[in-house]
Amino acid sequence: MSSSGHPVIVARDFQLTAGTRFPVHRHATHQLTWAAKGVVSVTAPGGVWVLPATRALWIPAGTPHALEGGPAVARAVYVDRAPRGFHTPTVVVVTPLLRELAAHLATFPPLPAAASASALDAAFAGPVRSSAAARRRAEAVLLDLLQPAGVATIDVPMPADPRALLVAEAVAARPSDGRDLDGWARHAGASARTLARLFTDGTGMSFGRWRTNVRLRAALSLLATGTPVAVVARRVGYRSPSAFIAAFRQAFGVSPGAYFSL
């Protein structure tokens, strides 16, 4: 905790227009982030997390990460005290109480982490001091509410070989493209066997597994905006909603509807 006695340094919202991307960066403090509106995607060591209004990601201080999304409102709470066990990026359920506490804390001005308790007390007097006490109480409750959600992540590493990368970028741009390995091999100017090896060597998974992850990542973004499951299944390349639901359940352990419910 900072010398000010406030674990939450600042809570704020970021308005994201379509296609907004914050490239890889780090923070000196811990960060809890999610989409207050719309959906955002965070890439960090360990995978890619698609975050709607019901899921947040705890990002430990110093962790390299990138964020993209929009149109959306990204909410970020910067904290200089970590709950026990939160040593790696961790998904947290955003309960209604957590959501309202973060919105409440966003109404307070940011505090420098180095501010001393005596300086804070000197600055606060009368009703303002009461506001400081209310802020401390809200911060304490917010930290108590942080519980891991136990949600799997989707890892979509890109291969380095130019032939495999050509295919990877095409699949990511259009997950519904149903070409098999032979078809993609012709597109890349390689044999199917070579392309399969390049994906295994470059991503650590088979082409089929990698494409499934691409499709599921795209599906999460669509589902988070309320797109019906049948429409999502078709847009990401599944022939039937049941096939999509089966793949989703195998990857995440729950159905698409359960994933986004509290």
C-alpha cells in the first residue's frame, strides 16, 4: 500500500473508438481492467483475454501487455497492493458491486503513490476528510471482491516463417474461410506436410488447433456484443451451432451463455 494509505491510486475510463490499440506497454502499479461498455481484448504473457462487462483482468505491475477494442469504454483501476496469489494475469468476475465501486472510485481525483498520510490529512478537512474515509472503505471492499474466475484463455501465437504467417494472417482476417490444410498449402506455395510442420514448429500447436483458437477468439468478441450463438457460429466458420457450442465447451469448460453470465 502507498504511504497515503490508499491502495487504489486512480480509477478511470477510456473511450475507445473502433480499432483502437494500445501497443505493448507496462505499468509501475497493478491494473484491473475490463470493458464497462462493449468489449476489449488484452494480450499478455499466457494468452489473449476477451473482456466484456462481466470479466476483468488483473495485470500485475511490470507485466507487458497490449489492449485493443472499440467502440468500447475500457475501465481501469490502478492499484499498488495485490491480493494474495495474484502473481500472473488473472481473470476476475465483475459483480454488480465491483462494477459500482469502480465507478464510484472513478469520481475521486488520482492520488500520487508517494503521497504521505500526514500530507493527505493536512489536505483533507471537514467534509473532504469524510470523503477520504469513504474512499478508503470503498477501496478495501473492492480489493476484497477480487476472486479468480477460473476462466481459460485463448493463445494464438503467430508463426515466424513467411509461408505460415501468410496463412495465419489470412485465417485471422477471415476465420470463416473453410479451406483445409491442402487448400491453404496451395495458397502459401508449400506442401501440406511442410505447412503442417511450420505451424507446429512456429506456434507449438497443429494447424487445426491453431485455427480453432482463432475462431474461438473471434467468437468471444462477437458473443460479448450480444450476437446470437447461431450467427456467431456461422461467422467464425462452424457449420452448425451445435458444433460451435461443442468446441466452445471443450475449450472453456462451459457453454457460451454460461461464460458471460455471472
